[in-house]
Amino acid sequence: MEAVFAFCVGLLTACGVFLTLRGRTFPVVVGITLLSYAVNLFLFSSGRLVINAAPILGNGHYTDPLPQALVLTAIVIGFAMTAFVVILAIRARADLGNDHVDGTNPPHEEEDKR
């Protein structure tokens, strides 16, 4: 179970880094969201991964509830930050006329407009 969990965290991190390095704003927002999911899973795994066990009380096998509470808080904060970044991207699109992260059109798109 730990190997599959580690693979999922690695895959989310790789996809998040790849999308964050793109030139348009929507892939960057999706990439940052995937990175936050990877961090949340990593924090969640620090509380111990146990299947079919009670959160605190049980027969000796339990998971730590503190990382679960931290991840819940991080999910709420991450959702708010994603909404804020989307609003900034929409405003930049309206003001600049494009959705590139640096605000300029690539040279091949400027040639197509002519």
C-alpha cells in the first residue's frame, strides 16, 4: 500500500511541476492544484497508513489524527487560493487580451494575426 501511495504522490508532483512550467495560465493553475494535492497526500501519510483501523481508539493500531486535521485545513486554504488565482487570471485575460503568464503573445501567434 505504501508503494502505491508513494507512486501517486510522485505522479501528482511530476504532473504538477510539468503543468506549472507551461506558458498559459490555466495549466499553471491546474499544476499548482496538483502540487497542493501531492503535498496534502504526503502530509496525510505522515500520520501512518493503516487499513480498517479506528482513527484514535482501537486494538493498538491507530492513525494520528493531527495530520488529518492539518490536511483538512490545507484543503480549505488551497481551495481559496485556487479561486483567487483563477480570478487573477481572468482579470489578466481581460486587461491584456491573452492568457500567457508573462502577458505577451508568443512570436508565432503575433505573425498569425497579421
